[in-house]
Amino acid sequence: MYSTKENVNILTALLVKEGITKAVVCPGSRNSPIVHNLCACPDIECYPVTDERSAGFVALGMSLADNEPVVVCVTSGSALLNVAPAAAEAFYQKRPLVIISADRPPQWIDQQDGQTLQQHRALEPNVRKSVTLPEPHNDEECWYCNRLVNEALNVLHLNGGGPVHINVPITEPLFDYDVMQLPDERRITVYPAVTNDTSVYEIAADFFCSKKPMVVLGQLIPEVVGNLLEPIEEIKKVAVVIQEKLADDDIGPSQPLDEALMMIEEDDSYHPDHLIYIGGTIVSKRLRQFLRKSECKMSIVVNEGGDCCDTFMHTTDIIQGSAEEVISILANETVGVEQKAFVTQWDKLFDKAKAIRNTLKPRFSQLLAVKTFHHKMREEAIDGQLFYANSSAVRLGNIFSDQYIYVNRGVNGIEGSLSTAVGYAIAHQDEEDVYCVIGDLSFFYDQNALWNESLSPNLSILLLNNGGGGIFHQLSGLERSPYRDSAIGAEHTTSAEGVCQAHDIVYLSAHNEEELYENLDKFFNSEEGPVLLEVFTNVEEDAQALKDYYQAFK
């Protein structure tokens, strides 16, 4: 029988799946559920040692003897600090020591309760990874607990390896043991993307043998995207490839992703059974929600650090390697693979969504402004680099852009978008034009980017000004707050005209559709230096235009 503590059982199950067979256990009441589980588990042999400092080194010696990970388990409080010397030695020897400490619940830390101290990260910097597990009460918290343990265990051998610290808060009662068996926990495995390791090739072969394979490309730098164009085309013949303009340098209409997802609603036939996710973040919240509902037999994440990134909540494997390495391996494995009905199904869906998109004519709004901006670029073959600000702006860009989009999507903040475009324009002022599409809050927050003696004439700014944070009008339920506009959405009546005058920037404005068309011509043909076109719209009209747009795909 095992403990009733969910986090302890998740931890124990994953230790077994990691193949750990030895644990050095120290006395204590708070860690008794962990010690009980380790002793009750037939796959793990326990060695009691009273002194924690000695216990750490005993575990280190066992790891040296077997060249395998070994657990050392201690109770809460200063007991953990006594393991620090062994942790430091294991760190510099790069030995896989799993240091497990019991802890009081977080609400009782620093409250003069017994045997407590700040245990989270207490052994840093002399461990490779520190995690503190939650005490799960729902499925999401169980997933989080599982992920944290996987993160820690993966680091034991990653990039040279070393010790890890897993801190386990445990609420009383401590001494209930009536769970019949350990849960069947997901173990996330890390594989290197190297030519002499057959594991990645086997994964690729299994991927293409599946009925519904899908590759999702997150944000990638354009140099990488350029190298992937040909192999991606090969993969598209036998698997569905999802890519926003943050990962697509192929000149042409953007993939109508959100539009397609609106059309399929709850049709499970569009869900993949095998998934590979490569690159950084994706903009589409709808895609993330869709893929989190997918029941994938294999769900693989690719990154160079081997990081345990579980965006879609069902990662099974991690391939440590670059996008180029893994895409190249995948493309080579497509030889002889027949096209799946799943690919045809998605191609037809995208074609249908594109056909609908091409017929839509939005009212005067930010949606129309961005559509017209990109139509003009395409119609007149205007060349240049595109920078989008976060929030509503980049979402509109993903609908209409024909080319790669730069956007600060690492953290998704609204600050610094204009400054980033300014920096790029300065670095390339004699080579190419730079266009920045930005919302009002992001612009005014970062207007000091224009207070720059190096500001270059190749910069053009399309400012979408609807007097506040327009995205807050798209969040269902927020309208119930009387403070949505004044406090949450930062309602304002500010214009960029004065800013432009102060910094010798050509200023244009549009308050209606006619002015938009007229001044976009001037915007693209200005030769007087940096230029800014400010498009004034109504925030309610913007929200309704976007709502009407997506309604057309239902």
C-alpha cells in the first residue's frame, strides 16, 4: 500500500520509470510518506542512514559505483542543508544525485512553525535543477506535478548531467497509506538529434507511419526559416504542417489557421494522432486549445536545450537538436511514404477557408487597415521587412501577411516593439526598408524609441489607434466590468502627431476608408525620411469587425 499523497505517488512512479533502484533514506516525520513509498516499492532498495550529511555522500558513492542515479531523501528544515556538501561534490563531478526533501505547505513557511525554512532552490547554485512540487487537487495540477518531476529527472543526464533537488510540500495528515498501486505516470524522454543515434530516425519513421501526423512550427528566425523551405515542402506532401507567418518565409498568403479551426468546431477527425512541435511560441490561442484536446499517441517537442516544454500538455518525447537538424531528418524519412487522407482533409479545409477570406470586405476598422496595407504591398511588389507589435496587431498580421513577420513573441509584452523595429532599421538603413505595424498602447508606451539621433529614414510606421487596448473588447466577460475601458483597457485620446513633429517624422493620418487608401499611397512613396501613418478607428467597431470576420467561417 502506498501513501495517499498525490504528489508523493507521482514522484515515486516517475522514479521507477526513470529506472532508479537505490534510495538512501533519512529519518523524519514530514518525509515519512516519501520514505514509506520508497520502501514499499519493489523496484527500489532503501538504505537507512541517520546523518543527512553522511547520507548524501553515501548516495554519491552508490552513484559512482553503479554509474546510475541514486536518491537521497531527507525531512524538512535544516536536514536539507546538511546535504549541501554532497550536492556540491556531485555538481562538480557531474553525478546524477536525486535529492528529495519533504517540506511544510508554503502557507506555513516563515510563520514560526516548527522545522521550516525556505527550501525551494536552497541548494542552488550547486544543483542542475530545483523544483518544488504542488499538492495536486485537480487534473491540471497533476499535470504540472508530473511535468516538474520530468524536468528534474531529465536534467540528471542532460548536457553532462549532475544533481537535482525535488522539494515536496506535504500537508497533514501524513500517515495514511491505503493506495493500492502507483499511478501510471507519463515519462518524458529526451533524445539527441545526432546522426549516430538511431532513436530520432525511429521516431521519424513511427511518425510517418501514423494515420494523422502533424508538424507545428512555432516562431523561428528568418535565417532558419529560409533553410527549411525545401525540406518543409517535402514534409507537407505526407503530413499536415501548421505554420504562422512567424515561421514562414515563403512569399504567399498566410495559412488561414484560426479561420479553419472555427470551421471544424468539435470535429475530432482533424485532431492529429502524432504531433511534432518545433520552434518558439505560436500566436494562435485557438490552436493551443485545439491541440490540448488532441489525444496524441506520440507528441514530440524539438528544442536545442532539451527543455521540457509541454505547451500542449501531452508531450511524450523531447528531441534535443536544432530545427534544421530535425526537419532534415524528417524530410529524409518521407521517401516512399504515401500521402495521407488526413493531409488531403486539411488541404481542402485551408482552401475553403482561403476562398471565404478572399471574399470578405471588412468595414472601416483596424482589420481593414491591415488588410489594405498588405494588399498594397502585394499589389505594388513593395519589398521590406515587417515588424509587428504584440496583442491585436500581430493577430491581424497573421491573417493578411504574405511574408515573414518579426515580433517579440518570446514573452509577448507590448513594450519595446517599436524600439526593436528602430534597431533593425538602423542596422539595415542602407539595405532595406522596415515597416512596423503597431497598436496605440504599444506605440505610446515605447515612443522614446523615436528620441534617437540614429533614427534612420528607411523606417515606416503604421499606427493603429482606436483609443485604448482594443484586445480587451474581444475578451468575453470583461464587458461586465465597469472599469474595462477606463482602468483595464487604458482608454485615451492621444495622437502621435506631436511626437512626429518633435522628431521630424513625416506624419499622415486616416479617419475613414478614403483617407486610408489615399495616405497609404503617400506612406509607401515617401522619400522625406521616417514616416508614420496613424489610422484612427473606433474600438467598438474594431471588435465588431473582427467578430463579423470570424463569424463568416462558422
